[in-house]
Amino acid sequence: MARTGEDVLEVTRYLISFDASAMDHIGQDDIPSVAAAAHAVIRDALRAGVYVFSGGLEEQRASIVDGDGTVTDGSYPEAIGGATIVDVPSHDEALEWARKIAVACRCPQEVRAFMEDTELDILLGRGESPGVGPANA
């Protein structure tokens, strides 16, 4: 869903993520403290009402399904190691949450805005259209 202001449309959902190798420098003994710090940030995001989803990927192996249905399994060093999605009114606020996550996870975070998709918002009941939405689906 997008928020509007003085003829400016702002994306409200942001992906905050880090590369699969970004936490390689953290020793196994430090993982519990990193997890506790990350969970504290998530609790703050929940209390602030901006938390949508987060999680780490167990394996850095991915299956790629091509447009023709061909499946290729492999290890991809550029893979995402973990991600958080926040719903905030501005890019600056997304950057603030990314800073908190970067400190907690001890690694850089990438911030990307999700593109607006009005039709999807309507399908999910987050937009307005007569006769369309979860109640009428």
C-alpha cells in the first residue's frame, strides 16, 4: 500500500537484507548474542507497528526455475543471507531500521523499496475498489 502526500506517492514497504557471506566474520560463539540483538530490533519494530516479516535463509543453495521450467540447483555467492520487511512512510525511516539491524547483525544491510502494485493491493484488501477484496473474493 502506498501513502500519499502533496502529490507525492511514497512506497511504504522496504526490503532490508544482507548478503549470504556478510556474517562470515562472526564466530559461532557470538551467534547467540547477534541473534539476541537482532530479536531485540524485531521487538522494537513490532512495538512500532512497522514489522512485516524477517528471516534468515538456512542454506545458501538456491534452485533457479527458468521461464521454460528448467530447474538449475546451485550455490550462489551473491545470495541473500537474511531479510526483514518493514512498512514505513519514508525511505529515511527504512534506513533507520536498517541501521539498527546492521548494528545488531554486525554486517551491512541493503535497503530496497518494493514497487507499488495497486492491483495487488486491491486483491489483498489493502486498496479500494468497489466489489473487490477479501470480503468479496
